[in-house]
Amino acid sequence: MSKFIEVAKIEELKSGTMKMVMAEGREILLAKAGDKYYASDSRCPHMKGDLSQGKLEGTVVTCPLHGSQFDISNGQVVRWLRGGLMSKIGSALKLSKDLVVYNVKVEDGRVLVEV
């Protein structure tokens, strides 16, 4: 049974920023784009790169390891790997996989994630 867990206060994230938080033993990427909060797995499904160390542009996060990109609003792959020979080899070895995303709500100045 899932439940909403407090992971941050609203003042902890400014628009265009993200960070890793823990919820029920899971590493969660918490991001704010515009005035909306998003939550997904914090680890890239390719080689487990820490997405909180990547780049956030709008709702698209880029993995710092190999450049895979994901839309954190729905978890869908935008780009699997960065391109070039290593991308072709990596794509042949591991199929693209969407990020797991979590429901988020804001209550009384707190950001809660459903896990």
C-alpha cells in the first residue's frame, strides 16, 4: 500500500533545480520546474548514474554519465545515450528504459511523494 511521505519543504527547491532525497529507503530525484514539483527514481536506468548531478532543462533531466535524457513529468526517454560509437554499442547492449515517476503533492509548505 502506497503512502505520501514528506521529502522536503517548499523553500528547499527553487525553480530549475533538483536534488536527491530519500523516501522509504528509495533514492528519489526531486525537481522543481516552473511552479510544479516532480519526483522520479534518482538513478539512470542505463548505468545507475546519479541524475541529481545531471542537468535540468524544463522537465528534461540529462544523466551526467552518458547523456541519456528523460522527461521527469512522465518518465519517458527523450534521448537514450549521447550519440556516437559508444552510444551505438551501449544501445545494442541495453535497451532504453523509462524512469519510474512518483506522484507529488504540496501540503502546508511540505513536498510529499507517494511511495
